[in-house]
Amino acid sequence: MAGYVTKLVGHVYDGANLSGEALINGVFAEITASGVKKVTTAKDTLLRVEEKTELWGLPAVVLNVTGVGTDEVYFIENEWEVNENAEWNEADYTLPTGKYVRMKRLVPGEQVIMSVDGTLYAALSVGDTVKPASGGTVAKQSN
């Protein structure tokens, strides 16, 4: 997976928490007693599918934030460490466990792009409502 914030309402990022597991950009996470980890259950942030596209060759969706509940869920957007002797590939960057996480609690009006697996991509349509789901991805909200 990969992803980043494409439209900001406010430039407030949290960078004061350590990762409790290896984290990639473009996943939803929460703060736990053992550090920042990908969400393990559905959360109450609501996002609308604005566009189906590709991101670095991966199937991806552009999501508009339409509502935020009481769950403290964050979108991971780490800056990657550049190795001058290696090929740059933002899609493959993983933040190791025990490092400070750059993440943002999304607010209505913001927009993100995130890669998704092919099955989820095929199941989503423009206009669908999704929520952060287990594994840091999103799931279509039931009507």
C-alpha cells in the first residue's frame, strides 16, 4: 500500500508517537499502549470515493473526508529516508518499529489517495462511502 494527503484543511501532523509495528504510508492507524499500529477494527471516520485511479502502478482510490466521529484514527504519511545509493520508491517505504510516526487525524474537507488491493478496488464505485478498517485499509460502509 501507499498513499498521502492530497488536500489539507489544516497542516497539523502528529509526530510525537513511536511505531509499535512496521508501518507503510497510506494506512489508517491508532495509538495503542504499545505504540502506533494499523487499525484492527472498523472506525467511525467517513470517506467518500471521489475517484478510482492508480498510484505508483497500484490500484488506488481518492477519498474525500465527509465525517469524523469520536474514534481517534490517523492517516500515516511518513517522510521516507533517502538512500543516495538506492532507487527511490516511495510506494515501498516502510517505517520500522520504534521510530517516530508522522500521521494526521483527518478532518472533513480533506482528501487522501491510498492504494488498495484489486478485490477492494473492483468492489468500490465513485460515490461509495468507506470507513477505515482492519489492517489499515478501508471497507465499504453498509447501507
